[in-house]
Amino acid sequence: MEEKRIDFYPTHRHGEFKLRPGRPFPYGATLVPGGVNFSVMSRSATACTLVLFEKGENQPLAEIPFPDSFRIGNVWCMVVFDLDAEGIEYGYRMDGPFNPQSGHRFDRNVVLLDPCAKAISGRDVWGREPDWSRPFPHRGRLVFEDFDWEDDRPLELPLEDLVIYEMHVRGFTRHPSSGARHPGTFAAIREKIPYLKDLGVNCVELMPIYEFDEFENSRRHPETGQMLYNYWGYSTVGFFAPKTGFAATGRLGMQVDELKTLVKELHRQGLEVMLDVVFNHTAEGNEKGPTISFRGLDNQTYYMLTPEGYYYNFSGCGNTLNCNNPIVRNMVLDCLRYWASEYHIDGFRFDLAAILGRDPSGAPLPNPPLLESIAYDPILGKCKLIAEAWDAGGLYQVGSFPAYGRWAEWNGKYRDDLRKWLKGEPGLAAAVAQRVQGSPDLYGWNGRGPTASIDFITCHDGFTLYDLVAYDGKHNEANGEGNRDGSDDNNSWNCGCEGESADPDVNALRRRQIKNAWALLMLSHGVPMVLSGDEMGHTQRGNNNAYCQDSEISWIDWDRLEHNPDLHRFARAMTAFRHAHPVLRSRDHVRNQDFVGSGLADITWHGTQAWKPDWSGSSRALAWMLCGRHAKGGTVQDNTLYAAASTYWEPLDFELPRPPEGRAWHVAVNTGMPSPEDIFAPGQEPRLENQSRFLVGPRSVVVLIAK
Amino acid sequence: MAFNVDLVMKGSEAHLTLSGELDAVSAGALKGTVETAAGNNPTKLIMHMQNLSFMASAGLRVLIFAKQKMGEQVGITLIGCQAPVRSTLEMSGFHRSVYLQDAE
């Protein structure tokens, strides 16, 4: 009986509080029999005080200095008995030098958030104007680890079989048209699981859900008066705590339960959960920013500092987390392990991950310890690891990110080449050929395989798919920065009219282009990622940087499903097509040879003439054939598929290669045809009358299936 | 309104009748009663919630405790939850672990 252990009786007192020396591990606040173990680290602090608040109170309930004998090395640890775990908030005061030049910014007037706090109060309801006079708004809360997971565990779906759906937790259901009972929350996503399952995606990638402050740099638009928030949340306040304001139960302090319930339910329905994590910087900004946690705990350890003590800014957000400092490295690892084990998270996408490979002075490391440690960590051993392989300091590592056999990358080149191809730029055939076979030019040289490539055409950052074909340029006026923010390098094409159009030809072309994009993405080797809402033609009205838009610009308008049923139908059927054909989901790159004796190489290339691809600088046509007997390295049988893509503005007559002996070509997909003849359900594909030629319509994608 | 909980065993069923407001302070009393009920090795735990007007997260924690204390084979039924209590259960997802039943 744990509660009767002799080593868990109080040995000290502070006023009415009973204490005993704590344990250094785990860092943070942990419930132990009869009390709470508080443990916090600082290399340069000279003393530490635990500050306890009753929930929501401005003045502390108590301040308990850690006795000297409670410090082990640089760690202060203490058990406080008989605390009301439900009603307590906590923080720390740290004593130490204030000497920015040497990297120290201690200030005992500030109550600091525990960097390991597992729940954080202060922004309990999204967008509720804070009481700005409240001191130390972000406070740690205690978390019970009694969630009933039943038999749940991460799904461990093969990476090549994933279709990733990137979403913003709030934006996904905040719009009144979502019909969700608790719009904009974790609970509301749960209501939409049947929709996601029906669409065919099997992994949701949640944009940042670590606690952040939507009021960071919040402001009103100078002309419209609209409130602008830190909506995306790429600015972490606490790495171990879910965003309280994303939980319908946040005001009750039950965000942990609500998120775990969502993960469990997604798993039950066959969907994995990936988190977009931001370890490159924090919400404290540069020297002018607020002191919330790290700066006051151990500035010199947590941040990359110039020799003069200023903050390096490789993130573009004011500071840079000192990821390859051994202490910070351990914190990042502990954090990932915590989410993998305690929340059953299936994988992580690392924002501006190139920063994770820089040394404390900012220089790129050839063998970054943090990336290696993550790759080899046993607890993370089955987690998907995805890097956004660049940073704001100019380090671009697509194709060269240190992978250790584990890391995949957001393939920025896939996005750029596919966009250029779609808009009709000539001479892209060779590049697109690389992209659709999983970018062996990027990932083949070191044996990483197509699953190193997260293929995407759109993501949260930039145009939505609809806007990609409806706008030539960005329209970010609503962000209040004179349209100067956001990328100018969009590779978009408006199909003849900027923005909404009444021209039926323009609209028909846009629909076709959206289908072309979805088709090419689902046909490509690698791991497809789609942006939430693209399947129904979600528009941000040309805004390509909706980071501050908690508004109809960013919220998914579910009425688009009714307006664009053909887009949704196509997206759903094309995704199903990918799942139905293992020949599209290879773990290894194609070899351009016949290694199963089928008489056909695993992949062959064609153009308007069979067996003669046009790699010239003026080419706008490309076709390829995937031999079904080579599916999954020849271990499973599939149909042979032939895909033809044309971005030419007139129809092109494609000569077809002969289908395998005894089989005939059937039409599975033809984006040149209006719905419902743009895509056919399995078994419903019409047989092609002329087996040797196919007239591919202007700017269209055709997929034939041999059976 | 003060919290109150009564335990009655009806055969192998443990019936708990809750009333008032279940907050962090009163959760301890419920936890004690659940432990007493568990000591009788019931096959079912029936909680009559009609007169419970409020449940803080501490109350939910006791339900989780009950579920884990009794084991999977003991079904927990909550009868007649008022709207705010039901909403809390649904938002947090705990309604999937128990049976919710309308009052007769």
C-alpha cells in the first residue's frame, strides 16, 4: 500500500504546508500519494520559490521557498502534501543575476510558468478578453493521469498507406455551418469523425495544439476594426499542455480528458493523430517580449544568444530555442515522449525543423544530436517523424535533412513543381516525373525511399486549393499589414479572372484544375497530405497567410459541400482509388525494370506517343504506366494503371501502350469530363472502345485501369 | 446546495443517489461511498443523478475512479443527468464509458 510508505511522510513544514524533499524526476508537477512532487531546473538561479494560487485568484495562496536541502544539483524538488489538486495553480520565482550581456535575465518579481506544466490556465475560453491587470496570466495546473484508454494505442499504420489531412482545430468546426454542438473544439472534431472517415483520410495532422496565447500580438485591424489574433498558434507557451481554449471543457479544466477522448475515438475509427509541433521558438519573443517561463528560469540555457546577449532569430519570431543544448534537447525529447505515451500520438510534424539541426551559435550541424536522439528514441520508435526541412534563417534541407532512417520531409519541391505544372508552365515533365514516383532525385541517393516525401500541393501556409486556381496574387488586406505579409511566390493561376467569377468557362476550368491536383496527388508515390477544406473548395478569398484570421476567412464553410458536391465526390473517390491500389503506395522507389517477370518494368514512361515520353523544354504532356504485378515490391497483385496528364490548352491524342496480355483498358478517371463521368467507382469503369488511343481533354488527367 | 450521497444495495446492484452540487470539496465524500460500494462487489453501479445540479471536474474524476475501482465487468449507469452534467460528460467524452439513461 503506497500510501503507508514510510518515506512518504512529511519531514518539514512551511506554515500550514507539510513538505518533504522531492524527487528530481520527472520534472514538473506530479501527483504522488498524499501530495504533489514539484521539480524544476535552472543552471544559474540561486534560489527558487514555489508560488501557489487558488484558481483564478490574483494574489498567491502561499509562497514556499525550497529549502537548500531540497536542491539536488541544479534541480529544486519538493513534495507538498494535502494540496487541492483540482483548485490549485502554481508557478515559480527564481532568484539569480540580471545581466543580459552574460545571458542572464532573472527577475524574482515575476512568477514563472513551469516549462513542464501539463495543463495551463489563463486562456481557458478561446478569445475571451483577458483581465490584463491579472498578474502572471499563464499558470500551471495539476493533471490526473487516470484516463481510461482501454486497449487503445497508436495505430502504427504504414507510412506509405497514409493520407494526411491537415487541419486547424478551431477553424475546422468554428463556422456555424459545421453544425457542431461545441464549435471550434476538440469535442467538435469528434463529431466530424464520420465525415473524415467517409472522405478516406486516415491521419489528421493538427496544427499547433500546445498551449499558446491567441492574444499574443493581438490587435484590431486599423480600418475595419476586426480583431486579429495569433490564430494559427505557431508560438508555444507550454510544450506539455494542450491548448485549453481548444477544449469545450477548458473552463472546467478538463482539456486533457477531452483531447485524449478525441485521440482515442479517432483511433477507434482508424485514423491516426499527428501533431504539428513548434520547437524552434517560444512565445517570449526577443528582449522586448514578455517573460513567461524560459527567459526567467534559465535564459542562457533555453535560447540561442548572440555574444552580446541578444536573441538569434532563425525562426523569424524573435527568438530561437537552443535545441542542441543538452538540457533543451532533453526537454524536447521528454515532451515528445510524453505526448507519445500519455496521449497516444502517432506522429509529429516539426515546424521549421532545420533549426533543430543548428548548434547553439546557429551553425548547421553535420550530425545534429537532437535529430539523432529523436530518431533513435525507443518510446518514439514507431512514431512518424516529419520535418519542415527549412527555417527562416535560410537553411533549406529538402532532400538533405539528416534522416537517420526515420525522418520524412514536407516536400516543398513537390508543391512547387506540381503547381507550376498545373498552371501550364512548359518543360516540367521531367520534374513532375520525379515527383510522382516519390522524388527519387531527392530521396533515392541515400536510400530513403518515397515515404521520405510528404507530397502536398497546399497546406495551411499559402493558398487553399480553390484559391490556387482562382487568384494570381495574394489578397491579404484583412491582415492589416497593407498586403505586405505572406508569400509572393505562389505559382498560382486564376484561370482567367481574379477572384470570384460568373464566367462558366472559368469556373469549369477551376473545377477541373482542382480535380487535376487531387488526382496527381493521389497518384503519386510518397505520402499525400491535403489541406482541410480543399475537398469542398474552401476559399480564403485570396488570403494566403491567414495566421491572424479567426474569421470566416479561415473557418471551413461547410455549406461549400452543397455548392461543390462534384469536388467533394471526386476527392472522396480519388482517395478511395489510392487506397484500392497498392501499386500507388510503394515503400521503395521504382527501379525502372521488370523484377517479377511480368514482361513490363515496374514503371514505364510515355507521351502522346507510347514509349516516347517528351522530356523537352516545351513539353506539357506526360504519361506513365505502373505494372500491377510489381505492387509493393511484387508482394501483392494489383491492376496495371496508366496515367496521362496534359496541361496543354487543346485536347491531345495519346497513343496507349498495350495493356498486359488478356486485359483491356478501362477508364477510371477522366477530369476532362463533367461529374459524374470524371471518376468511376471500382467495378463501374467503362471499357475503352479504342484500346490504342485516348483523346485527353485540355488540361486534364486520365487514369486507365487494365482488367 | 450541499452535496449528499446515499448508498443502498439492492441485491448485487449498488444504488447511489446524488443530490446538490458535486465540487472539489464534496468529491471526497462520493469517492468514499464508491469505495464502500466496491467493497460489496456489486455487479452494477447505478447512480441516480436527477437531483445533482452541478458537477465539477473533480466529480468526473470520481466517476473515472469508480470505473477503474470496479473493473470493466461492472457497468456504471447514470440515471437522469441534468443538462449541465450531461453536457460535461459528453464534452469530455466520458459518456462513452458509462451508460446514460433518462429518468423514468
